[in-house]
Amino acid sequence: MAMNGNSTGVYHEKQVRVASLIFIDSPSKSELDEICQALSPHVWINPHKSFLGLGNYDVNVIMAALQRKGCEAVWFDKRKPPECLELSHIQGFILNVPSDYRFGFVLLPLKKRHWIAIRQVSGVYYNLDSKLDSPHMIGQENDLMAYLKEQLDSRDKELFVVVNQDVEEKHLWEKEETQTISR
């Protein structure tokens, strides 16, 4: 991974291989590989990352890495509207999307999953997709809600809400009126 200097001042890592890391305090590849080893200690081919060893970590690794940072990734039920989210308690989002396998310029007939981090920086939300050359500005809260609705309309995309562990324990990431309806 190489840090991309950009005019927004927002930290962004351009994807060099398939290893896609998340958030500002992104763990190193060696830390993620260590988590993979801890999750499956006695296997030759680790099921939690790409068999080529280039990254592409599964949700178990991402959740463990976030827990090491005092955070949790909460799966968002996309049957609910994004407006039920209490943005003041949310650290960011991770969007899981389908992606094509490429070998150079050749598109292979295989599918994989890709992780995209979304964060607020100075009141503005950014798409920090490591496949982009630089962060993509989503905008303010209304723009974020529209963006999330559009993404979640796709059947094959999933959203995780990243919150501090105490916020997750108290379920503060969701507005109170929607908590009582869903329980």
C-alpha cells in the first residue's frame, strides 16, 4: 500500500494489490496476517484471506482488527432506512461490494468481495475505496443518506456500521425510535 498525497488532507491508501485496509489507523498486512493465523492456526491455506497471500481478508479478520482498536463492526439490516442511523455515535462505515478478478488487463470469470471504508472528516463524508486514486467526497449527512440508500438497493452489497465498543453495547448507533420497533 502506498499513501496517496491528495488535496483533501484525508488519509487514503491506493490499492497496490488485493490487500484493502480500512480506516485511518489501518492495521498492517502483517497484523492482519497474524489475525488470520490466530483464527485458523493449524491450516496450510488460510480461509480468512486470499489463497495467494495478497490480502482480500474476510469479515472475521476485519472485525478482529477493529476489536483490537476498541471498535465493533455491526451488520446493518438494509431493510431499514439509513436515516435510522445515529450518525453522531458512528465512527464510519464499511461497505462490502462484489468485485471482478483481474490478472493484468484480463478479466477472469471469478467474483470476489471488496471492502470500502466511508468516514466523516471535518463534517464531510468520504468514500475511501482503495481502488480509487484519491478519496471521493460524498458530502454532508443528506448526501450520505442518499449514497447509502443507493448502495443498499443492490442485493449483493452489505453495510457494516463501525462504532466504539461501548456504543455497540448500548445500541446507541441506531436512533431510539427505531430500536423499539426492531426489538
